[in-house]
Amino acid sequence: MKKMKRKKFLILFLVTSFLSPLWAKEEKVGFVVVSYIEGDMEVLLKGEKDWRKVKLNQKLSEGDRIRTKFASKGELKMSDGSTISISENSIFDIKKLFEKGLIRKSGFKLWIGNIKGRFKRLKTKDSYCEFYTPTAVMGLRGTEFFLSVDWDGRTKVGFKKGSGYVYTDKEGKKPISEKEEAEVSLEGDITIKKFEMIKVPRVIEKNIDDAKKILIDLGLKAGVIRAEESEKPKDIVISQYPSEGYEVLPNTEVNLIIAQEIPPIAVPDLIGKTKDQAELEITGLELVVGMVVEIESNYPKDMVIKQRPGPRTNVKKGSLVDIAISKGPKPKVTVPNLIRKTVEEAKMILEKIGLKLSGIILSKPTLDIEEGRIADQRPSAGEEVDYGSYVQVWKAVAPPKEKPPIPKIHYRFSIPSPFINEICYLLIHITPADKKWAPLYLSIDGRLTKFDSPPYNINFRPPVMSMGINRFNVSAWFEGGEKAEEIIDSPYYDPIAPRIVNVKIIKEKIRVDIEDRESGINRVKIIGVPVSISEGAQEERGGRMVWTRGEYEKTFVISKDSPPDIKIVIEVEDNAGNKRTRTEIIPDVPPKEPSKK
């Protein structure tokens, strides 16, 4: 007998030890997480009076109320992975959220609108989930269901998968099976019937009249129709909700957005206005302030001295307008006489009056001035220059026994045929490249470089800023010899234009990588066919969101019936209207499938 008691006690102890972790969690699960938001979704927190916008991943608790506006929707996620999708124009309460061990109890109330749920199957008989409406209560044991409430309170509930029940005071509790729906009248009558789901067709790119006919023929109907400005032809459908392939009930409304023409905007004349005035004019015309570049000039500070696009140019709404403003005139300083001074003395004299000595000291052959002292200077003594300017000096050296040759300047750009909207490295090479003629001095727009020995090569990246042609004055000379001079025009540059990074052929697909620098990708075409792209990070500029500094990727399928050596043209356009094109030849076309006989 004692052995039997001990055995029962041991079994009870083992069972208790095994189940104790399941029941150790005593706290109440007091929140659900907002896992998706589209459009305007607001929440009225328990105990508060004002509605506020819902944030992604925000936790909501018992007593909170949610509402969605037109063309808006959201999703709530529970601790076990169950989800509730809330459609547009809905009001929804969180009434109860409780979890203890394997028991889960939850309750919600739909005042008006539509919801869809995907619930995990409840694990114990004590678990339940109930949805209250103004006229009925619906309970479920799992999976996919829908629930809608009209403005007058009538309720419709159905299960795509799983089962549940609907309860009213008049008819009591009635079960609902998979692919059945129940309609509850204002008086509490319950009508249950079978239903078949309908797949929403694609009506994007269709005329609005054709789109309506397609929906009606399938047993659906057009819902709210809204017009938005678009480059598409007028009355063409550019967006739909629900989207293509989504399964809905008969007579479900499909909301459509159709295209309307975008009137062009004339860019205002901003030259001579202040920076603030120009920005107000730009934003007032629904344009966006683009680059604001400061340029040294004699015009008053912050005055607009250049703009792009030019005045009265017709552009799209939301286009970027770049302006260049004046830094203002610098104070003038009179250059002192530095001839016959030492380099150290010259440096101290210049620093006292706000000028600087050039970092590279040149040499000048002469017998009139003591070797090592300054024999020449630029600017000359008595000239007026801007405060902070550099002064170049030449030290006296003994005349060379042999006169150096005049060097030859050879140059090209890193891209042989420069593209519009792009500037590349300027590659410069000086000949003759003989050690006996060193050192060599090379000046590019006053930027001096000294070569103590060959090779005499430099890769120069011109400045980013430019509103037109970049023009550079280049000169080179061997110490003690005469100068060779060149004026080099570089291509036009626009730092906001997108760039096609590379094009890769992977089996039957073309992958295009695009790097966007600032204004955002507007469209991409491959062989004249517009394609959608996935964008990178967003950033707000001038009151609108643009895609910035991301890599964009698109996969384009090549037909097996395509001829060999396909020539494709890739065109990228940003929101400022800048375009970039690239041509590729694709030799490796997949072989045609053998014909079936």
C-alpha cells in the first residue's frame, strides 16, 4: 500500500514538474503590435481624448480604439502570430487580451467597416476569441475569416478556412463552417449560406469604362474612383485596391485611381532675388528647391546669380530647381613688395595682412639677386587682391648651363566620349619625361603641383560645382624654362543625375544596377519598355520624399525566341528630368527549344 502511494506521489511530482514552466507565466499579455500601415491609420488610446497617428511596430493595449480613413488599411499582430487586417473606413476596439500558459482569451469590437483575420488554432477548451458588433457576437476556433459591419449595424461574417459561430439574442448560437457566411439583420435574424471567392482581375492600364465592364462581368463592382496627376493618358487606371489576384467576395468594390493630365509649370525668373525669395517662389509653384551652390562673386551676398532650369522653362510639378547664390565680395588687400626678402620674411609679412604664401616655391634663374632670396612674385606689389588670397613667389637661382625645352601637354578624359550630365577625371601627361629636366611644375587653374622626377602624370578630378561648361587653364614648365599653356573644356556636370552602375547578364535575365544621387528615380526603360524598380532609403527634401543614394535593381526576362546579339538601350530619368542612357549588346541568348513533332 505504501509502495502504491509512493508511486502515485512520484507520478504527480513528475507531471507537476513538467507542466510548471507552462503555468509559470502569470502576467497578462496586454498588447498587440501594429505590423503594417498604409495611408491614414489613427488610434485613440485608453483614457485619452485626442486621436493620434499610429506608428509601425507600436504596441496597442486593451481599451484602445483604432480607425482607418479612405484608401487606408493596417494590420495587428498578436503574440502567437495571429493577425487582424483592418480595411479602410473602419472603427475597431481592442476589448480583451489575456494569456496564461496555453490559455488565450481575446475580444474585439468592430463598430463599422471590414476586418479579415488569420488566427492560430486555439489550443485549449478554455481559450476563445470573440468579435462583437452592434448586432451580433462572432466566435472562432481558427484560421481565416472576414467580418463586416454596415453603417446601420447589419453584420456579415464568414470563414474562408476553419469554423466558428455567430450569436444573437433572438436566435442564439449558430455554427458557421468553412466557405459559409452568415448575415445578421437589425432584428437579430441569422441567415447562413455558402459562398465562392472571386479573384480580382488586373485593370491597371485599362480605360476606366473598360475596367468597370471587366469588374461587373466577374460579379464585382467599381468602388471609389479618384483622379491623380500622372504621365499616363487621361482616364487610364494607374492603381487599384484590392490588387490583382486578391480573393474577395461577390459584389466587393474595387477602388480605382485614374490618371489626369499634369499642367506644365513655368520656372520663374530668380536672377537678382535673394535666396529666401527664390525658395519661396519655387515652393509656391509646387516645385522643389534642388542644389543651392555658393559662388564667389562681386554681387551682394545671397543674391541668385544663376539658375537651372532657366526662366520660363516648362517643367513638371515637383521638378527640382537649382540655384547658385553669391558668397558676396571679399575685402581687398594691397599686395606688399617681397622682392629680395627671404621666404620666411615674406611669409610673416603676408600673414600680418591676411594673405598666404603659396605652398610651392618656384625658382627663377638670375644674376641680379642673391641666390635663395625672392626674385619675383605674383600678384605684383601694389595690386589689390581678395583677403585670404595666395601669393606665388620665385627664389633666385643660378642660370642653368642648358636651357630646358618647352614641355608638351597631352590630355584626355577617363571616358573617351564624355556623356552629357557627367564629368570624369582629366588625365594629363607631360613630355619629355627625362630626369635631367626635373623638376617640372604643372598648374591647373592656379593649383600648382611639383614633380621632382618623371613620370609626369596626374589624374585630376575637376570640382563638382558647375552650372555650365567647366573650363580649365593648364600650364607646365621645367625649372628655368618657358611655359606651355592649354585651355581645356570639360563636359557638362550635374551631380543629381542618376548613374547606371553596371549591367549583368544572368542566364535569361538582365540585371541593371542604378545608383541615385539625390533627386530620385522617376522611371527606367529597357528597349522602350517602362519597368518598375525597387528603391533604397527615403529622405524628405522640400516637403516631398525622394529616393537617395540607393542601388536599384530590375530583372528583365529575355525571350527565348529573341535573335542573337540583342542590342538593348537602358534609359534612366530622375525627378528633375535628367536622363542617362546606356547601350549593351547581349550575345548569349538562350537556345530555342526544339520543336515538337
